Amino acid sequence: MDKWKNQGEGDKESARKYNEATEAFAKSGKVDKAAKDAEKALDGSEHDELLKAEQAGKARSKGEDPLLNKKTTD
């Protein structure tokens, strides 16, 4: 298989790898520690740098996904 094969939009191989890595992390038991580390970073000396990075990311955004705040009827 070509090392640089372009799969175009919707790269299934990369999506599969991402999903596997995400699931492995979620099952690893390291999520709570990572969340606490992130909270400490926001409360610490990295605060301004993290906010600046967030603002830079949001500047390129097309806005929030309306489905994020949709109420479910379960």
C-alpha cells in the first residue's frame, strides 16, 4: 500500500485509528487525571496561553453545532 495514499474527504483509515485511540484512552482509566491536569493548567500559569489558543481556534470556527445543545426526549 502506498505510504502517501490520499483518501480524500472522509479518510476512513485515519477515522478508524482516531476512534481506536480515543476508545483506548477512555478505557485506560486516565481520563480523570487528564481532566484534573487540564483544570490545573487553566488555573495556573498557562491560563492566558490556553485562552489565546481557544480564541484562535474559535476564530476559524463556523460556530457551535446546534445539536450540542439540543434537548433529548428520553
